[in-house]
Amino acid sequence: MKIKRLLCLVLLMAVCIPGALADDTLPYDCYNYDYWNHILYTPAPYVPDGLIQGTDLAYGGQALGAFRSPQDMCVSPDGDLYIADTGNNRIVVMDASLREVKQVIDAFETEEGTQGFSAPYGVAVSENRQLYIADSQNRRIVVLGLDGSFVKYIKDPKAEILDENYVFTPLRVSVDYADRVYVVAQNMFQGIMVFSAEGDFTGFFGTISVKISLWEKFWRKLATKEERSKQQLFIPTEFTGIDVDDEGFVYASNKDTEGVQAVRRLNPKGQDVIKKGPKNNLGGDRVITALGNFAGPSQVVDVVYRSHGIYSLLDARRGRIFTYDHEGNLLYIFGGIGTQTGTFRTPAAIEESGKRLLVLDSQLANITVFAETEYGALINQAVALRFDGDEAQAVPLWQEVLRLDEINELANTGIGKAYLSAGDNEKALTYLKRGMNREYYSVAFKRWRNEALRSNISWILTAVVALAALAVVWFKVIRPRKAKAPGKERKAA
């Protein structure tokens, strides 16, 4: 009987808790953090939906062959996927279905004859339908038409701010709507290199200065020359990935050794205008260990801007994908290190194709395709509606999120904000408290208090007048009589 009851309980849980059993089959954890930085496990926002491997593909009636140490990829405005197959010195182009190879670019024609690539490390497609390739070992950016025709080179940058012997080795490249070219170059710590549409170097962009504490400054003054040489070099942080949003803002990931801010949103002046959220942390995992193979803060190697203010970071240390909204709120976390489908060995790049997320693994030489689940779709849609100002329309979606994940603080906050916008401050207080959102809870409380005062002002004034009248009667009539009464009794005695 006990076994039958246990089986019935398991079946009941499977019916009542969507995805409860399905998530157990995933090779990685899906989680988020609560207000107190406790890890809360969540339903899966994305699940593995296939692998793209060179050995499974064909082009021109022949086998494509395995990828070799691919380092980057991008999705064109037309939806095609461009893969920098670095070790094979070629660019592989797949159609939007991710099933067919449309083109393989391993050479191009110039006035000087046929040219090839040497370790093409980065790739990007502009809104003007031009292909930009970071041809690393040839020390140049190659610009081609989407048909493979040669357009121009960007190479040999010259400027007073560059060392005379500087060797240009581009690693990542991106292009904005005005065809300004942003390049992450090897051993370039001054910032992202910017080139004009004509290919001229115009300067650095988004330089990250490293702050030195007062103690470090004091110690360096006391230390000997030999001791100073052994100390950490305080140089600007190196960028790792780059993407440009629809408005021309540059999202750039960087090597943040403290795990606090591993991504920046740079305006046209190169100033960081990203919103850091309530926890002021855009560096991946908030809770980290000091020991083990995966100890230390997240190592973010790439960033992809998606839409409606949503962007995702790729952590190479633990194989995690962290997704944030435009306010810096952490939406969901998934992924891991391993050999099973859905995990990685050396994740190198992340992209979005339609509603799918793609992660490139340079060591396994494949691309993992992740499909959106109901849970992930609800969050993405609700955040998009809130980004567009449609708080009320997002409420049913947030309620569905709570059906799947009843302690989701972001969903509670989203509903609370919607009620706040609608003027229902009492309900807003309930949901904002559940969402642990102190900022908006204070706003809702002030509005509720003011509304309560306005609604009951007549009663309050009546009570005040009554109390004032009672006070007058007390001090003018009752108290004087009580004070005189004992005196009369003494005279009578």
C-alpha cells in the first residue's frame, strides 16, 4: 500500500508541477538569486534542441568536414548564421533554418590576386549587408559583400596614441548603423578600437580605468623596486566580446576579475550608461567558491544583445548563460561545463537566432542550439511588454510565471509595478513585498498613505475638532471644578 501511495504521489506531482520531472533530465542547473543572494532553483528557461557540427553538414555535394577551433559567429539581418571556422581558415554560412550550408568563404579576389584567411577569429554582418572578418594572423579586417566579393581592408592603424611598433591583431569585430567599426584587438588594454566607415582609426572607445586603493598606493611608495616589479600591474581591463543594439549603443563584455561588472553599455561618447540593478552586479554568479576547478568569479567571454533591452552573457568558467533586462535585473541562469548536450568545454561565443540561443564551443567544435521553454518565453514576453511600457498587459504573463515558479521575485515585482501604475496601491504593496522591491514598495506605501488620508480627511478633521472640543471642556470646565472641590471640603470641615 505504501508503494502504491508513493507512486500516486509522484504521478500527482508530475501532473501538478509542469516541468518538474523534465528539468531533472537536464545536464545543468537552472537557477536565480533571491534578495538575500540565496540560490533558488527554477524551471528551465531554455533546453537543448540540437547540435550543429561540421561533420553532419555538406556543401556543393561534398562533406563539409569538422570545424576546427571556431571562435566566433554572428546572425545577419536576414537570419543567416556566419561561423568563423578559425582553424580551417574559412567562414561557413548557414541559412536561417540552421540546416543547410549556403556558402563557404575561404578566399576572395582582389586586384592583387586571390587572397585567403589566416585564423579568422571574429565575424560580423552590418545592416548594409557587408561581411566584416577579423583576419587575425593577417593583421587586418577584411570587408566583403555577402556574395564574397572584396570591398576593402582595414589594417595598419596609425596614430600618435599608438606605439610606433604596435602590431594590429583583431579578435572581435562589430559594426553599427553608421558603419563605424568596433574592434577588440589582442593585447590592447586602452579600450575598443574604433574605425570610421572609410577604415580610418579614430581612437579608443570605452576605456576601463582600474582603481587603486589607498592602501595599495601607500604600500607601493614604501616598497622597493624589486617588490614593486612583483606586484600586480594596474592596467585597464581587456574586453572580450562586443555587440551593438538597434540604437547604436555598444554592449561590451570584459575580464572583470572581481565578478562585479563584466558588461558595459557604451553610448556614442564611450560612457557606460548600463543600469546595474538592485544588487549592483552584472558579473555573473553572485555566490562563488574559493576552491575547486571552477572556483572564482565568472569569466565572461561574450555578450549578445537580443531585443527589448534583454541581453545575455556567456561565462566560460562554469559554462553559464546569464540573462538580464534593461534595468539590470537577472532574469534566469542556465548551462554548465561537461560533455553532454547542453553543456560545454570551452564556450567562446553566444548569439540569438529567432527565439533560439546558440552557443559556440571552440574545443568541442560545435554549436549548441537552445530552444525557448514556456517558462523562458513568458519571462521574455513579459519583460518586452514592460520595456515597451505595457505594464498592464504583462500582468497575465507574470501570473503564469508565478504558476510555474511561485517565488519568482521578478514576477511579483512586475505585477506590483503594474498595480502601482494602475493606481491600486494596496495590491501593489502586497506584490512588491513578495518581490522584495524596497524602492517601489516605498513609493506604493507613500501613495497608499496619501490616498488613505484623502479618503478619510473629513473623519480625521471631525475627530480632530471633537478632540479639540473635549480638550477645551477638560481644561476650561472639568479640571477647574475638580481643582476647587477639595478646597470646599476643607472649609466645610
